[in-house]
Amino acid sequence: MSLKKKLEAKLTFEKRKAALACVANEIVPEDGTKKTQAELAEELGISRMGLYRWRTQDPVFIEYMGLIADEMLASHQAEAYGVLLRAMRGKQPSMKAVELFTKLIGKLADRQIITDNTSDNQTIEDINALTNELDDLLKEE
């Protein structure tokens, strides 16, 4: 069973409907204007505080909203790639777009190299002596 189905089984129809409305309001508002939480709640027939609690305190509701948002965004993947290609092919190609493209295809990766410049000249006896000193200081407190 998919994660989405498992979450849906834990949510009432009312909560599933509210989650979909909240995500749609954030990602693809019908006329480009987002509704207020009060307007959404009224449209759904629930209290504004009830909707607020679901959105901020109900982990299942929050996770379900995230899955719905992922699905909605995935449907725009081709559109995003088109914008990226247009940014690279324009009269003044965007180097940021080229960088993003090369990262997407796996030809460029952010890497950090960490160098350890500490010396390993301490002996076990030195470390034990420091440990004993720390123990003594902790006992004094």
C-alpha cells in the first residue's frame, strides 16, 4: 500500500478535502489570488481555528499535504525544464541556468574537501592524563 493511501486511511474525508484545498490555494490559485485561511475554512464549512490546528499540529494532515504538493509540482516538471532551457538559449544565456542544468544531469556536484591539520603526536598516556584532569575538574563542581 502506498504512503498516500496509508495517510488517506488515517484522515477523514473532510480533512482530505481540506488538505487538497490548502495545497491548491498555495500552488495553483484559480485566478492567481490566494484565499485567506478564513475564506478557505468558510468554503470548507469548518472553523478557521480548526483548519489552523490541522495545518500546524496534525502530523498526518501535514504529511498528506506535503505529498499532494509534491504531486502537483511534479506535474509541472516539463514546464520547469522548458523555462530552464529558454534561460540557457536566450540572447544572454544564464550561467546559473547552465550550472543548474549540469547539476540536474549529474555532471556537476557540490563537493567539500575537509582537511584535518591536527597532529597525532599525543600518546595514550597524554590523553589519559587529560581525561583525569577533566574528571578532577568535574568532581570539584
